[in-house]
Amino acid sequence: MTSKSGSPTDKPAGKDAEKPLPRKVQDVNVALRRAYDSAVDETIPQSMLDLLSKLN
């Protein structure tokens, strides 16, 4: 699996690039990515948009 930037999500960068991540770490990475993607895809409630418009 790759991230949106196209880089592999199961390999670290830099000096540790040759070391594969443990399976548990990979699972946490995948779960965090899914949670982040889900939060980004949520719509902003109209009440929040109304409050933000009052700041202008």
C-alpha cells in the first residue's frame, strides 16, 4: 500500500530505510492513516461554517 504521495507506508526513510517495520507498527500506521483520511473527508457542519463566517 502507498500513501497519497506515492511513497510506501511500511518503510521508514533515512538511515533506517533498510529495516522493515514490525507488523504491529505497520498495523498502527494503517489505522492512523484511515482515521486521518476519514476525518479529512468529513463535511464541515453548517453551524460551524456560520460561526466562521461571523469572523469576517
